[in-house]
Amino acid sequence: MSLHGKRKEIYKYEAPWTVYAMSWSIRPDKRFRLALGSFVEEYNNKVQLVGLEEESSEFVCRNTFDHPYPTTKIMWIPDTKGVYPDLLATSGDYLRIWRVSDTETRLECLLNNNKNSDFCAPLTSFDWNEVDPNLLGTSSIDTTCTIWGLETGQVLGRVNLVSGHVKTQLIAHDKEVYDIAFSRAGGGRDMFASVGADGSVRMFDLRHLEHSTIIYEDPQHHPLLRLCWNKQDPNYLATMAMDGMEVVILDVRVPCTPVARLNNHRACVNGIAWAPHSSCHICTAADDHQALIWDIQQMPRAIDDPILAYTAEGEINNVQWACTQPDWIAICYNNCLEILRV
């Protein structure tokens, strides 16, 4: 992106509300586009689609749409070639798939597997499979994970509708499930892991759902809130505990023993993002206003200090490393989004 000779290192966008969920667009033709979800403690919430204008080098809001309850997570379809419809998914009370056009964002389908009940168990998170974008997995406070199959139908007049069905639902943990992530191992379609309030990281294989593998258990049985797979080496994943100030790096070949602990933060960690292009770099972000980038290649020797630190003007809620532009990281704090060149 030509930004008039002098390349800015930081771009900032201020939303009209606290920003929580956030996602980089993956399509090659929409590079500096992000989706932001509001965190307002009431039913009516919003999602904004923002983009960086090349001329003014400012962020502009392209589109705002209503969302019931705050989005717990937002993801663009992992479509690096731009061959699928321009879809966005959000989780909250349900999993929703939205179709984005230049003029509007339209709800394509609402995926709910409690058909016979008025009660819905909120979704804490979800993941969109990179190898097969017709697969999504959701995690819920009802102790289950659900794997969804998506059909993006052929265009018939105006109705190129997207629909979805439950492929499988399983009880994943003894308590609430807080995050789910597909692994790139074994072809990238069938393996996923989850974390939850029981303090464990569990690994599943869609071909053998009769058993799961416990990869790690928090020594104090603190709830684990997030998990994140290394983008280059499928043996490594990172997780963090509720109110914890450290990020734990695990190797699935050595269950239950962390290979590294990243503990320079001075307040609780809120987000983890692995580098898309390197197996040994990871970014962590926390309530201490800091986003830290670590080089972990000397594992299992201790990693004492990060190689880069950025201090924001508020507690950082979320961090995302742009998978198609590895030199950009996005953070959000208060009502602000910032993208940082690294």
C-alpha cells in the first residue's frame, strides 16, 4: 500500500463504543479492512466494518449493522484467494453468518442447534476452518462444542443463500467451554482443541470422537480462557488462565508440561496471536496496556524478555496479527482500534 512516501507506523480508529471483538479481512482485494464488535452491556450492540483509505491514510467506517448482545468473536471467512462469497461470522447468543457487499451487510443464516427450546446457551467463541471454509466450530457455556457444516449454494437469480447444519455436537468439558480452535495437523480438517472452566486443554479428532486427549491442566484448576495454535508448527499452542498474567506455550508431543511461560505482563492477559509467517514469534496483550512480541525459538530454555513492546493508551482487550500482511498487528483498547507495523 503506497502511503505517500513516508510510511506511517500506526493508524488509529475511534469507534463510538468500547471495542471488544475484532478481525482482519483475509480477502486479497480487501487488505486493510477490519470488523469491530461493540461491548455494550445491553441487548443492542453493533458491528462496524472499517477500512484504511489510501488517499487520506485514515480509517473510515464503511458499514455499521445491529447485533444482539456483544459479539464474543468475529471472523472473516478464511478465503485467501477470494473465491467464496464475502462472508463474516459472529458469535454471541447464536452463530450468525453475514454477507458483506459494498452497500450493506445482510444476515445470511442464524445457526442454532437448540431447535426445540426457547433457551439458548451463549457461545463463548468459534473458529472457522482454514483448510475447509465450509466447517466452523463453536464453543458454549453448556459444556459442548458444535461442528457446523456450511453450504454456500449456487446463484439462482438473487438467492445465493448460505445455509448450515450440525455435523456433530459433543460434550467437550466438565464445565463451560471458553474457546475452540482447529489444528493444522493431520490435514487440517479434523483436529481441534478446546479450553474451558475446568482448567483443561483437550484435543479432539472428528474421525474418532469417542475419546479426547487432555494436553494440559492448569495446576490450580483455574479456568482457561483462550487457546491459539502456532500457524507454522502444528505441535505448539498457547493458552492463558482467567486473571492470569502469563501465557503458557504447550507442545502436544509433551502433554501436561509447558515448554515455555511468557510472564512479563503486569496485569491479566487478554489476547494471544501467533505470527502468521513464523513459527517462533507470538504477540500477547494485557490489561497493563502492553502488547509484547516474543521470540520463542530458544525453547525449552526460559524466555525472559520480549523482543518488542508497545504501550497503548488503555487496557488492551484483543490482539490480531494480520495473516495476509505479516507486518501488521491490530489491537483494541477502550473505544480505539490501532494497527501497528512490526
